[in-house]
Amino acid sequence: MSTNQFSHIDAAGSASMVDVSAKAIQLREAVATGEIHLQSATIALINENKIAKGNVLATAKLAGIMAAKRTGDLIPLCHPLPITHCDVQFDFPASNDRITITASAKISAQTGVEMEALTAVSVAALTIYDMCKAVDKSMCIQNIKLLSKTKK
């Protein structure tokens, strides 16, 4: 691929923030997902609120939302966006070996919020990892990906 196919690389091959000033303001939403694999005993401790550091899911939800709001500070070429909504949800598949994390982010802006949704999932997963690392050395964060992005 040549460098001109990448929106964040200028003609000289240097990193560059995309200029979105000419784009129309639109309602945009992105949804991302990921998972953290844990031992079933760890999942039981989370569900029983017996992890020593506190309520794992409540903390991970707040961490994900806070991270989405700070994405522009974390990723160098992301635009700092005043997101209008972010949500982080957790699901426990019947296999009892993972927690699936889904995050959505919304904004009315000239650029999308997919990086915010992906950041929310990533930081929520990292928070679960941090809070459970004393009891589960086998945890693995996987499959973080964008599910959808829309604009109206």
C-alpha cells in the first residue's frame, strides 16, 4: 500500500491528524465488543462480589466510560470528542469461561466514535484483569473489535 491510502499519513509519509473541518455534523454511533477469559471460579467470585478490590463490574463499567471520554488524550491522532453517550455492558455466556464486554458511544460531530467504543471495551477488560489478577493468573483478553458504526 502506498502512504496516500492511509488517512493519517501525509504526502511526505509523516503522521498527520485528519482534517474533518469540511465534513457535516452528523449523529454517529459505534459499537465494539471484546472478551476476557477467566476461570469459572473467578467468574463466581465476581458474581458474588467477593473480589478483594471491590465490585469488579461496576468499576470496569466506570473505567470504560471514563476511557471513552479520554480517547483523544490516549491515541495521538484521534480527535478529542465531546461524546454525548457511552455505555458498557457485560454478558456471561453459558460456557462460564469468559465475560463479553460490549460498549457503545454516540456523538453529533464531524467524525466517528469507533475509537471511543473500542477504548471503552479495552479499558473495561483491563480493569477486570487488574481487579482479578490476584486470584486468576490465566486471564486472557481477546477479540476486541468494532461491531458497527453508523451515521445519520
